[in-house]
Amino acid sequence: MGKQYSKYFAPSLKDARKRVNKKTENLKFSIPDNLIGLGNKLKYHLKTYGCQGNIADSEKISGILELMGFTPTDSDEEADLILFNTCAIRENAENRVFGELGRIKSLKKAKPNLILGLCGCMAQEEKVVETIKRKHPQVDIVFGTHNIHKLPEYLADAYLQKERVVEVYSQEGDIVEDIPVKRGHLKKAWVDIMYGCDEFCTYCIVPYTRGKERSRLPEDIIREVETLVSEGYIEVTLLGQNVNAYGKDLQIEYTFANLLDDLNKTKIKRIRFTTSHPRDLDDETIRVMAKGGNIMPHLHLPVQSGSNTILKRMNRKYTKEEYLEKISKLKKSIPGISLTTDIIVGFPGETEEDFEETLDLVRKAEFEGAYTFIFSPREGTPASKYEDSTPQITKKERLLTLNKLINEGFARGNKKFENEIVEVLVEGASDKNEEIMTGYTAHNKVVNFPGNLSMVGSIVSVKIEKAYTWHLKGKIVK
Ligand code: 5AD
Ligand code: SF4
């Protein structure tokens, strides 16, 4: 390797924990003229791991790369640039990336001009940067979640100066508007409304890897949604780690409910949002959701556990009873709303009784789907140091028991739609049969029905004939 670093600025989780009182600046993306064209004749392979936030970041990274002349490829062998946009939420996500980095070492030997980069949440961990430095010197560029807009500069260092770059900021940067976005879908778009998280749930690495909560200005979000409408988009999903905290850091009085209300007045046909925090989801937001219109009757509301002891140790700041109270309000205000959640089993100290409380909550809440996880200790978070004597096998058994219950709820949620007529945004043909189309209902249920590819991107009415655990089957009605 032998290459020098042009920049070496490693992260620190200790600094990342601090919340400094610095005003967020709203900057505009720009790229030096001489770097446009740097990627001409070069191909990039961008690999994305993790949540919707990362998918949205990858759309920006692709936008920047294509502005510079790079073209996409799905093949490592063809690529001149391989970039990993990584996730740090659980250990197995990280292990997969290290496995891949090892595998592509040989590619680099065969193709010395190949540039390897790593960005995203893993890059924000000092332990990861140390490991890369020691064991993966084949990685040329490491940058974090706060400086995507500086990618052109890093590529210039790598390709033109033949130097390596590690530049990760532990404290959040400013909000950079107008980064080009290469959207992954023609009708559905991700729209970031805020960055960061200040909740500090004790198991979670996100407040360290994504920094403090910063809201985009309402006018920038509304303008983006209006532009999407004019480009033919039908659905937007508003993104934030805790969308209910939107606006708290703005200089004006403006809340998430205000934003939803304003977007309700635009011509976008479908609005979804994720992720909500049960404590911060307020009555005002429920009232705006109840107006319906383009706000979809589905809510993802992570509960994490049904045990008050565990919730307290997770620093979730609500009880099982308060959570159930909130969803009963939601169900009353938005009849038929579909609720999904996230649950962690095997949090340190979780007893059989605690787990039973979770099962009890799942039964009472009538979730129609959930992402379920076994607790994964994340270095630097408080929970990684909590005493944990539950054997892994017990945790796996709990996960299986929970998943069984969740799947029953999934099936029950689908069953409600038998003989109903639903509106489906058509996504494309099903994997197995070109004459079977597939799409999503307002409640976010998957529907398969006979049709043709000319329907893709439109909303059609489908009468549901049969409900299965994971999807619905029906026929188009005129
Ligand atoms: N271990 C297991 N699951 C986690 N999640 C977040 N941190 C951890 C962790 N350390 C889960 C939570 C969150 C979802 C995105 O990931 O359920 O809602
Ligand atoms: Fe993590 Fe909690 Fe913030 Fe969600 S709300 S990103 S679980 S700290």
C-alpha cells in the first residue's frame, strides 16, 4: 500500500456523546468545476446496509458520483470504486461488512487503481477505524455520516493524489441542502426531515453515529415534496430517527404536526413517515393524522419491550400502560389504522416475567407486523456494560416465541381486508410471474393481482379475494 493519508481525522464516541449548543447552519451543496468529470469512464458499486436513513444517504452518494461522471454497476469485478455505506445498529451488520472487505482484498491486488471506501454509521466508531487502519489497509477512503457532501474532495485525493483519507467528524455538521439525489424508485421517494437523535436509549448507538437532532427548514422540505409531485412521484416517506422531535431545534415555533398538516395540503398522494417515538408522538400529530387525506393509516411505533422495568433501563421514558393508552387513542382517532413495531428481546436482565409482559403487550396492541431483534451490545453505549446472565439460547427461544405471535398478528391484520376494495400503488411484476402485479395498499399491505406492466406506478382498485400471512390476493375492479 504505502500510501500516505492526505487527511487523518478519526472519530471519538466520547465526543459524539456530547451535545454542544451550536447553531445549525443551512448550507448549499457545491462541487468544484474541475472535479466534475473525474469519474468519466469509471464505474462505481455502492453497497448499502441498514435503515431507510442509509438508503436515503446512498441516493445522495449516487447523485454526487453520477454528477462527477461515474456510472453504476452491480459487479465488484467491473467497479473502479467500491463504496460500503454501513450500519452499526447490531454486531452482525458490522461482521458482514468486515467479511466483505476481506473478500475484496484480492480484487484490489488484481486492479491497483480500484478505490475502496467505507462510510455510514460504522465509520463513526473509533474501534472500526482502528481495525481498518490495522487490518484493512486496502481501504482508501473512510468518511462518516456528517460529511457526505465532501465525497468529491476525497475522491480527488484518492484518484489524483493517490492518497488515503480518513475524515470522520464526531460532532454533527451542518445541514447541506441541494445535494443531487439519484432516487431508487420512480414513484416513491424518501425525504429526510431531520437528522440525528437525542433520545439516548441505553442500547442504541445511533445518537453517537448520527449526532444531535437537527431539523431541515420546513420550506426546504415542502419545496422538495412539491418538486417530487411535479416529477410524477406519488408517495413520500418522511425520514428521521425520531420524527416527532421535528422542529424542536428550529428558531420558529413549528412542529411535526405542523409539517404534516402543510404537506397534507400538497398534491402528493401518499405520505408515510418513520420512525416515531411513543413518548413524543403528541395529540396534535394524531389529530392531523386523523384528517386522513394523503396521510396513510399506518404507523410504525417501536415499543422495544412490554416490561416497565426493562423500559426504564432502556431509557424509553414511557410505561407499558402509557404506550397502550397512546395506541388506543390512535385506534379511536384513525379507525382501522395498522400498527407495526420494533421489539428487542434479551435486553440485559430481562427475566421470563419481563418477556411475558412483552407478549402480553403484543397481544393487547394487536400489532400487524414487527421487526424483532435479539439485544446486541454496542460498545460505548450504557447497556453494553449491564450485567447480562441470560444464555443466548434462551434469547433465541424468546425470539421464536415472539415471532410466532407477531406472525399471527400479521395474518389477522391481512384477514380484515378479505372482500374489501383497496387502493394499490403498483410496484411491478411479482418475482415469479410477469402477469402478476404487486403493490402496497394505504395500510402498507402487499397485494398481488393479475395485471400488466403498463399499470406500474399508478394506483388501482383491487378487490381482495384471499388473505395470506404475508400478502393479499385479489382482482382489479373497474
Ligand atoms: N440491539 C438490538 N436491537 C437494537 N435496535 C437498536 N439498537 C439495538 C441493539 N443494540 C433495534 C431497535 C430499533 C431498531 C431500529 O433496531 O428495536 O428500533
Ligand atoms: Fe436509537 Fe432510541 Fe434514538 Fe431510536 S429513539 S435511534 S432506538 S436512541
